[in-house]
Amino acid sequence: MEGLAVKRRRVSCVEPNRIEEVAFARKYVSYLVPALKKMKEKNNKKEHEESRDSIKKEVKYEVDMALVLSADQASAWTNALKLKLSLHNNNNQLLLSSSSSSSPSTTTAAASDDGGGDEEEEEAMKRLRRLVPGGEEMCSDQEMVAEFKSYVRCLQMQVNILHCLAQLNSF
Amino acid sequence: MGGNENTMGFQDKNENFLSRPVSGMGTNVSDISNPFLGSSAWDPLFSLSQTQTFGGSSLVSHSDFANSSYPSVLENQGMSGSSHLVQYMPDSNFADMIPKIPSYGNGDITNAGYALSYNPNKEAGIGTAPINDDQLQGDPSSPDEGVTSSPIGNRRKRGLDHNPTFSPSKSSDGEALKGSSGKSSDGVKEQDDKKPKFDQNASADLRGKQSGKQAKDNSQNGEAPKENFIHVRARRGQATNSHSLAERIRREKISERMKLLQELVPGCNKITGKAVMLDEIINYVQSLQQQVEFLSMKLATVNPELNLDVERILSKDILRSRIGHGAIGGYGGGIINSNHLFGGGSFQGTLGSMPSTSPNIPPLPQSVMDHELQSIYGMGYDSNSALQNLGPQAGR
């Protein structure tokens, strides 16, 4: 495929990030698509008894799982997310969606604080920590920032991929 | 001890030093003196050492000379690590160094060993703080002050609290402060002063104690009390109170982090101010997470023909990710507004600008991209209006 050939050529040249991104995308898609397929088949078999919510939760789980698996396995946040996912998958997936939804709400509440100087910094760091899965357990701010960077990048890639998938699938 | 022997030894060493080219600072004792070779300061000092038998009184004047030559030396080096080393010199007064060298030659090899081993430590320690590079530039000017007695005094004081491992005589030397009395003690002490500075991590606490004492002197020569982990110099004219220094170090760390985070978020380069930046970052990450949720939900509901070949997906995906990055970049300052932009009519504008943001897309995929882009955006209008509805309601 020309696109592929072009892509390969591009990957080998200037942008180093591209290699990472491509690797991530490959891993992500190759995990997610079969998982979604499986889920679809499962749902078809069950004749759509399950509510939409459970399907959504499952998809969300798969999405998060895909993110975890595609990202750099050495990162602390991937481990934390993996842990959270395994816990929640065992129990119920409501927790998963609620935890992710609670963090933004708490952070938006804290956003109104505009204390002076350093307290602001501390507050901001705390907020950042909450955003990253497992961020609160991270010891040093330095480490947290690095984790944060990798997490944000993976998030960006994930969003791109999901965009593509959604667009392709709805064609 | 053989004064003559020392001078001879010194001479030999000088010759060695002279023969060596002035290169970057290495972990070599001889290299330490090389920068001074670059200046003409060497010769006078050379003769000085020959005439003197470690008597310190006349060294002061020569140390002025040595100090004045430092700036050019420092510029020559141009290396942060080496200049760190060199910067310790001004205080030690190059002339003081000279007696040290023969002492190395005399078999005080332990000290030489210290010097050799501490160099990397110091450089490593300082390398962690990029701040130092900025502050170094302030330091070369400090020797110009010509206040040698106070720098010497500083080093004496530091010598007080250095690790006892270096030399038991240090404590006694430290007491022989104020001026260059007792050259031999100065020489020994300077050695010890020099090296403990390299091992800053160990004596960080001691330095903190000295900061109060050295406040006045530090303001002149720019030496800074050290932190436990990062070794920072106080800039000239800045408060050298240990508290304020710690503050500054904290602030600099934070600004480092902010820079790192700025790279992540597209369009954050123009934004200044910590609060705004942080808010932008947090909002951006939240919006990313929201998008993930939304898209996953979309996938769940749509969830259709997943018969697509993975390769095909990937090939389009790559293009799309270019688009995605371009899109994110094209939004500029309003990161939160990215979702709104999707719904807005300004899409065509971004569409037009997108190929420019990702210039390395060859024309062929671009034409494909345009078509797909339009389809995306066509969808995007619906999806993102839905997202907007979701956003406030979901309360995520």
C-alpha cells in the first residue's frame, strides 16, 4: 500500500516521536479491535440483553486496557492504571467510570483556588497528580512530571486512534 | 620539608602543565592549572612560588592577579563542569593552588586523589541543576572584585565544617582565618577546602550553617550555601539567606517542570504565568480524558463492522494522527475550546490550515486526507455537539 510505504519512509526520517507513535498505534489498534470484535460477538450472542451501559463500560475497559498495554510498560502510571482496571473489572466497572469522573470534578472545584505563590504550586501539583492514574502515590514531583508527560502523550495518541476508529466504523 | 624540593617539584609539574595543551577541564590535577596557563598569570605565580616558601603574605597580591585572569579563563573553558571547578579557584586564589601542587607531588597523593574523584561528583551534582549554568556567568565577575581576603575568609570558614575525613588538621586550619597568614596552613587548608566542595552532598548541612556567616561575603563572590541535592549559587546582589535560596531553588525547579509540561500541551508556548499554564494543562488533560470517554462510548454504540483490516486502520490512522496533532496544534490558545471548535464553523479554517501545520504530508495522502477530513468534520459536528452536551452534564 502506498500509504503504508510512505508511512514507513516517514517513520524512519526526521521525527523521532513518530516511531513511538506508530508503535503505540499499532499496539493499541491490534489490541482494541479484536477486543471490540469479541465483545460485539458476545453481545450478539446474548441478544442484547445487557444494557447499553454495560456495553459502554466494557468498551471503556477495553479502551483503557489498550492504553495500558500500548504504553511504555515501565511507567508507573501504566501499572497503576492496570491495577485499577483489574480491580474494577473484578468488581464492577461503575467504579472505573466514576473514579475518572470524580477526578475532574474535584479538580474543577480546586481550580477556583488561587492562593499566593507556592501554595498555588502545591495545589497545582496535587491536581496534576490526581489526573494521572496512580499519581498520588508517586513520591517525588520530578517523577510525577515525567509520568505525567508520558501519560499525556499516550492520551493524545489514544484520542487520535479512537477518533480514527470511530470515524472508520461509522462509515 | 624541602622548600627547594617543593619548588623543584613544582617546577617539574609546571613544565608538565605547560606542555599540556589547554583543553577542557578533565579530572586531572594538571588540567586544573591549565586554564591558568591560558592566561599569563602563570608566570608571575611561577616565579612567586619559587621565591616563596609557602609564605602566604605576598600571595594576596598575586591572587588578585590570578583572580583577574579568571574571567578570560572561564570563558575559554566554556564548560559548566569545568567552570565550576575553576570558579572554586577564585576563592582559593590560584596562588594558593600552587603550593598545593607540589604537595601533591610530595606524596600527598591522597589529596590529589580526592581532587580527581571529586571532580565528577561535583560536576554530576551540579549538572542536575541547570540553574547553575545561568549563575555561573555571574561568578566570573566576582573575582574581579579583588576582594581576596574575604573569599579566602569564606574558604576558611567552609573549611571549618568540612568532613573530618578529609583532614584532621582542617579544624585547626580553619581557625587560622582572616588573610593569608601561615601559608602552609593555607595551602593545606585550601586543598581541603577545594575538595570538600566537590563533595557537596555530604557537607550540605554544614554549608547551610555557614550561609548565615557567609552572607556578606557571598554577596560579593557569589558563592552559595549548598542544598542537599542541588547545588545552586547565589547570584550577585541577591539575597543569600538560606531561606531565600531554598525558595529560589524551589521556584527554579517549578519553572523547570512548567517548561516540561509546556511542551506537552500544544499552544502553550505563548502562555506565561504559572497559574494560567497549570490551569491550561489540567484542562487539556481533562479534555483528553473526556474525549477518550466519549469516543469509547461512541465506539460502543456504533460498534459496527470491525472487519476492517488492522493494517488498513493503521494506515489511515497514521494520517489521522497527523491530522489529530495538527488539529490540536491548530487550535492555538484555547485548548478547552477545541471541542467547541469542532462544533463551530471555523472548521474549514482549521482544515485549510492543517496541511500547513503538518508539512511533511505528501500531496497524495493529503488529497485522501481532505476527503476523510471532511467526513470527520462532518461527523465531528454531530459528535462534538453531543460531546458538548455531554460535557457539562457528565460533570466529568
